[in-house]
Amino acid sequence: MTMEQGMQQVTKTAEGFYKAAEEAAEFGRGNMEAFTKATQALTAGFQDLGKQYFAMSQALSEHAMESAKALSGVKSLKEATDIQAAFAKASIERTMSETAKLQEAAYRLAEQASAPITARMTLAAEKFSRPLAA
């Protein structure tokens, strides 16, 4: 091997290392962007869930106040029992309905927040499986 061939080989190897380092840095930037997007989605989603939970709690509190007002004007034990039973039934139904909405919102949030990271994992699997298959 001549000196010129040796220099060409060193240059080619150095270019390969440079390209690999450049690709790794680009891949790392993509990972950080995906992480940032996931974090932003999670933060916004938690704020939304918090607002929904607060609205649900407020509605239940208002319902309890209405029931208390209704109970304050009762004229018989039967009327009080009917009001209390209606309140309990409505509270349970409302709580179940709102809880289902919150669960659905939390599930959607988990999907949205994990989507950028899942996409990066898929890309990594594709990218790093190629040399093994070649």
C-alpha cells in the first residue's frame, strides 16, 4: 500500500466517522424535539384534566348545596328521604359520568404525549436494524 492510498483510506475513514457523528447528533436533536413535544402535550393535558376535575368538583358541590337548600324546607320525613335519595342517585350518576370523561381524556392524553417518543423509537428501530440486516 502506498502512502497516497494510506492517506486516502485515512481520509475516507475520517469522513465516515464525521458522517456517523453528524448523524448521531441529528438523531439526538430529533430525540430532544420529540421529548419536548411530549412534555408540552403532557403539560397542556394535565392543565386540561385539572380544569375538568375542578369543574366536576364544583358542579358536585353546587348540587350538594341545592340539595341542602331543598332539605331545609322539608315538611316531612318522607320528603327529606326522597330528596336525599334523589340527591344520592344524581350524585352517583354524575360522578360516574364525569369519571368516565376524565378517564377518556387521560387515555387520549397518554396517546398524544407518547406519540412523538413512539415515533422516535420506531425510527431508531428502523435505523439501527439496517446495518444488522446488511
